[in-house]
Amino acid sequence: MAAIAVMSGAIMFSTAVAAPSAPGQEADAKSTVSRFVLDNGLEIVVIPDHRAPIVTHMLWYKVGSADEAPGKSGIAHFFEHLMFKGTTNHAPGEFSRRVAEIGGQENAFTSYDYTAYFQQVTPDALETMMAYEADRMRNLVLTEAVIAPERDVILEERGSRVENEPGGLLGEEVNATLYQNHPYGVPVIGWMHEIEALNRADAIAFYERYYAPNNAVLVVAGDVTAERVRTLAEQTYGMVARGPALPPRLRPREPEQNTRRTVTLNDPRVSQPSFRKAWVMPSYATGASGEAEALDLLSEILGGGVRSRAYEALVVEQGIASSVGAYYQSDALDDTSFEIYGRPRGGATIAEVEKALDAEIARIAEEGVSEDELAAAKKRYVRSLIFARDSQRGMAHIYGATLTTGGTIEDIKKWPERIEAVTAEQLRDVARRYLVPDRSVAGYLLPIEEARP
Amino acid sequence: MAAIAVMSGAIMFSTAVAAPSAPGQEADAKSTVSRFVLDNGLEIVVIPDHRAPIVTHMLWYKVGSADEAPGKSGIAHFFEHLMFKGTTNHAPGEFSRRVAEIGGQENAFTSYDYTAYFQQVTPDALETMMAYEADRMRNLVLTEAVIAPERDVILEERGSRVENEPGGLLGEEVNATLYQNHPYGVPVIGWMHEIEALNRADAIAFYERYYAPNNAVLVVAGDVTAERVRTLAEQTYGMVARGPALPPRLRPREPEQNTRRTVTLNDPRVSQPSFRKAWVMPSYATGASGEAEALDLLSEILGGGVRSRAYEALVVEQGIASSVGAYYQSDALDDTSFEIYGRPRGGATIAEVEKALDAEIARIAEEGVSEDELAAAKKRYVRSLIFARDSQRGMAHIYGATLTTGGTIEDIKKWPERIEAVTAEQLRDVARRYLVPDRSVAGYLLPIEEARP
């Protein structure tokens, strides 16, 4: 739900503030989202927000773990780390120190479909951020002395997040059991043995192929104008040469799933058992018209917080679960996943929790949802937008994530009305079509002595 | 077990007939296996067998489904079909008609690691076979008119073998759940939607890359001499230009498995439920010294026919199964699979069969096997060799399969003594190390109404 709430934020902002399509009304030029492309192919989106003297500078690369070559898992995330090392112009860590000195914030993240870098600073520092970011797009120093220690850092990161976390181990294998052909089945951080083998040649090949202006989207949100962003971007990013032309991002597709699958981890470190069940289904990029919107609302009604059906039934009424929920990863370049999860409470078993969650899904698939329920879910979405609207970073995130997963600014603009248009029947239909018990993948995280479901 | 029995055949032949390493004894030159390489890189193995005027001509390409690019599954097998079409010198089907006219037999097969073509004919036809086979190595006509109808044939083949066979559907998904990173998880025939998309460009690229003398092994067994094979091969295959140099066949490796996984198919077409359980483990090519040999004998003792522990316990004594067995796919370029299977009888449930099979494994892992049992298993292997020894085709198969999966002629020669050297302790150790219940993948094929285990 997190991604959805964030996505909603930008849309609210865009419609409430800019309202560019209202007839007879001039859009406030200072608040309208604009988009342009530099000669070297860099796509730039500017989201003016003059409420505070802050600017968010986010550079998104259209490359994520699902673009990695087989056997090279982890290289996209590895690269995110390497980008904080030195360039031919700046010492390692200098960029980060500079951001800290001026009281800014920065971070980076890698996902299946994108890798992004951002800084939040005062507007006068924007040019400096651009200069540093443009510099490390092409001038990174990739010696063995840089790469080997960072590989150790990543192996430790994997150790603490996965090897030492039963939930992390289970999650990876549930995911790999869900995606049997598509690279979303490979963990973003990479398989341990493949991270260990990543080397300088891999890093250089990856950098030269994917880190180029024509494979990136720059999103600048905050107290700036499009004109200023364009001028500064031309002076900085504009100096970087276009990289190789890249083929369309076509990944292997999943075959049809015919079976019900389970993945179980009994581990002495588990004190409270937990359960999850996942399905592969369309994303905004791959779904038929209205499907992803209906799935967004289905996840909200089924398991989105304390007003959801699952929470009311399992936590409040039956008292058999301490937590339950549903999650739909709506923004993805390819078919994505929908997941439900729960944790039993008191004397309840994991099998009871699973059965009760299955019953809630079956009830929606058979009887659908009421008009009131649907209207309330749409309203809760709107409320989450209002919260997200206050976050410049959240807005920039939505534009970046959408534009690197097959969407357009037009899609973001139209999204609220598409959500409004979802009918109760559509929602029942997607539940019936996609949340099929006999074609699911369930994961069980259990203490060592727990009887297996 | 089939592959093992066949493998044993050649070894017996090689040791019993040629006995090349016995001191003070001259090997019969006419019966010694010889190996040589043509200037264009074609590796040739000749296995003389003068008992009958027959010759088996087998051409093995070092390419199988596990060498396919992601998203292009099925191209290796598709190509096996295309090789029976026309060349620039011969009409479609002409080669096959010629084999039939002279009373010969022919066939072809595709596996994960190799694709092979063979004819069994009288010795005077050997040169003709070589000429045809060399011709289609490079002169195949790959037009859309050839490719499109053959793709339909393969889609139909997949339909009848997989889509209309619940056991086929389940098998594919068990396999993909077992191999989460390595291409052995992709079916040899290919995923339906990927076969549908295979096209002329894919076929040409595959042909040019893999169908070349330096990527093939020719095995000729039968009533011939090495000299004659060399002369004929030079006149036919020798005319084919060397293809591109190919990199080592390095496929992504499996990550460590931490979970217990199940895959269940409830299908109205199933009348008798059945069960299988699989593990990834070392092959002859990847195992430490003696491991694969111990696993071969373990599969024999646990589930190799009516003298095995599983058969005695579940079928004879307890009467709960109509069939049980174990299978170890020992010849594979990469880590391979070990599998047990069973089908309940009478009122027995699938859960009882699984539990009883698990108990047999646990018994070996805890207590090991007796010296008598081990000696008897080795003896049964020897007996299966004697049967296989009579098959020229079986012998040629062993040499081809071994040489295309990382083995050598020396490996084949030494294999019987390596089997003899396996100790009861080694066998218990591999059972304990690899057949771990909490790191297995179980498949359940059930009627539609069957309660799920």
C-alpha cells in the first residue's frame, strides 16, 4: 500500500494545484508539471512546489535488477553502492560530504525496474547537485581497489538482511517460486554466490551500457521553475555524451500457473509464525483497461488497514490474528504480484488464519463488494493522497517510478478519474479471475517445532 | 535409472572387450575405443563392435535447452525438428526417406545439455549418412515457409504432452520450483508462449552459433575401424568450416535452498493420485570425488526396482503403494536432481506413501546400509551392464552423453572401479547431506476432490 499512497500524492497535487484541463481556466504556469528532453536524450520532469525553499533532485535510471544478465544478479544494486565512490573529478565520499555540509539529505534505492539517486537541498545548491550527479554518470573510477571492499559491504548487507533473517530467506524463495521464468523471481540484492562473483569487468560493462543520459529521467520537484532547471541541466547533464541505444526492455514472461505451491521455513529464530500468499497479476503497465485500478481498490478493501475486511474479520471479530493485510505492487514494467499476509494471535493456528483470509477472498469473488464499501475505499485513497501531497519527495518519487515503469505524465494525470470509474463488478471480476486458491503460492514462516500446515 | 543402466553398458563393453589397462596384455586394436579431432574441431569417437554388420552413427551437438537465451525456450528442441527439413542440396525429408529405403533406423533427441541425431544402418551406408549429416550441419534452408508450419507441429506436441497431461503440467512446475535460478527449471520443449514467439531470426542465430563441427561430437559404433571412420569423416564433415569460438558453458547456479516446497495440481483428469519429491544435487560433472557414484548406488538401493528398500517396504510389506522408485539424473553438466516417487494403492493415502518413503530415507541417513546390501546393489549394476552391452546404440549414447556433459573417455573407463570403491559410509553421508526433508520440493497430482496433503 505504501507505493500506492505515495502515487496518490502526486496525482492530488497535480490535479488540485495545476488543474491544467479545466476549460476557460489558465493553469498557473509556476505550478504546472513540465517535461522536456535534452539533446543527449535525458528526459526531465519539473514539478514546481513553492511552499518552502527546498528542492528535491532525483535522477532515475531505467535499469533495475530485472534487467541484469542471468548469473549477474545484484549488479544493479551493487552499482548503486559504487556510485558513492570517487570519480575522475571528485574523491570518494566527497559528494555525500558536500550534501551533509549544506544541511541536505540524500539517498538512493534500487528496485526491479529502476535505480534512483536523490538529494533534498536548498534551491541555491541545485546546480551543484546536478554537477555532481552528471559527473558520476560517466566519470566513476572503477578499479579493483574500489570494487572489492564494496562487494564485501554488500555481502554483509545481504547477510544481515537475508541470511540472518528467516523472513528474508523465506521471502526470497516464495518470490522465486512465484516467478518461475521472469527475473522478478531473482532478489534485487542478488543471490549470495552471484554477488561473490561480481567483478570489475561486470561493473564496467553495466556502467557503460546503462548509465547514460538517454537511459535516465531527471525529476526535480520544489522551489524552482522549469526554465531554471532547463538552464542548469543543459550546463551540467547536457555535457554528458549520449550512451549506446538500448533495445526495448523485454523480459521473459511467466508461463500460466496451473498449480498451488507452498514454501515453508521452519527456523529456530522464529518465535511467532506468519503466513503470506501471493499471485502473479497485471500491473498498471500490463493490465487491460481498469484492471490495475480495480486491483488497487481490491487490495484496499480486502486488506488496506484497520477498515479492511480482513482486519475487521480476523483481528476484530474473530480475534485470531494480530496482523493481516493485502499488498498490490501496482507499478511494475511487467506482470507483478498481489499478496495477502497474516500472523496468528493467542491459540489460533496459522491454518486458521489462512482459512479465514481465503474465506474473505472467496466472499468478494462470489458476492462482490457493496457500493458503500467501494465509495469508502475510494475516499480512503483520496485521504491518503492528501497526506502524500505534503511530501515533495513523494511526488518526485511517483513521477520517477511511473516514467521508468512504462507510464506517462498523462497516466498520472488521468489516474484519479480512472480510480473513480472502477465499478463493484470490475472489482469482483478481478478477484474472481486472479485470486484463485489453486493457483497461488503460500509461504509459511514457522518455529522449528511447529506442525506444518 | 534408465540412463544409468545405459551408461553401465558401455563401460562393461569397454572393460570386458578392450581391457586396455591390463598389464602385459595387448589390447585388441580392432575393439579399442579411439578418439581424434578433425582440423575443423569435430571430435570423433569410434567404438568398434564387429558382432554384426551394423553401424550406429550419432552426431551430438553440445547445445541443449539449458543453453538457450532467456525468453527463447524451446529453440533447441525446435531446431531438432528443423534439421529434418531441406537443405540447399537435398529436399525436405529426403535424408529420412533414404534411411528408410536402405532399411535403416533414425531418430533424434534434445535434452538440457545436448541435441543428438542418429542413424543405424549397414556399414556400406555410413559414408552416405555422414554426407547427409554434414550437409545439414551448415546448409539448412530456414525460410518462414519451413519454420511456421513446424512451429505449429511443436505447439501441438506440447499440447498433447503437457497441456493435456496433468502429470506433464505438474512436472514442469515442480521442476521450475526446484530450479529457481538455473535453466534446468525451464522445460526442454519450451514454455508455450515462448515457443509461439520463436521466429526465423531466432532459428538462424541459433543455427549459426551452435551447429558447427567445433561444437559437436561424432560417435560411430559398430562394424567399422577407426581408420575408415577417419577417412570418411574427413571427406564429409571435414569439408564443413569451423564455426565461431564458443565461450565456456557457464549457466547461473542454484542458490542454497532453505525451504520445503510443495506443488499441487488437482485435476479432474487424474484418477489415481501420485507423488514425487525432488532435490538438487551434484552430478558426475559437479560432485566431489565419489559423490555421484554414491548417489547412483543410493538411488539403486532406495528405489531401483523390485529389490529396492522402498519397493520391499511400501509395495510388498505394507501394501500401501502400487509403484515406488528413485531416480538420479547422474549425467548433467551442472547440478542435477534426485527424485523419489510413489502411487498409493487401495485405501492408502498419498500422505501415507510420502511418510513411508521419508522413513526409508531417514533410515538410510541414520543407520546407513549393510555391506551385503551395498555389494548386492553393485552386482545389480553389473547385471544391468550385461544387458546394455548388447546395444550398440546404448554404447554410442553413453559416449555422446558423457562427452557433451563434461566427462571424458577416461571417466567412462574408470567408472566401474569408482562404483566398486563406494563405501557404505559414503552412501549414508550423501543421503544425510542431500536428502533433507526440510529442503525438498514435493509434487502432488490429485483428483479434483482429493483432500490436500
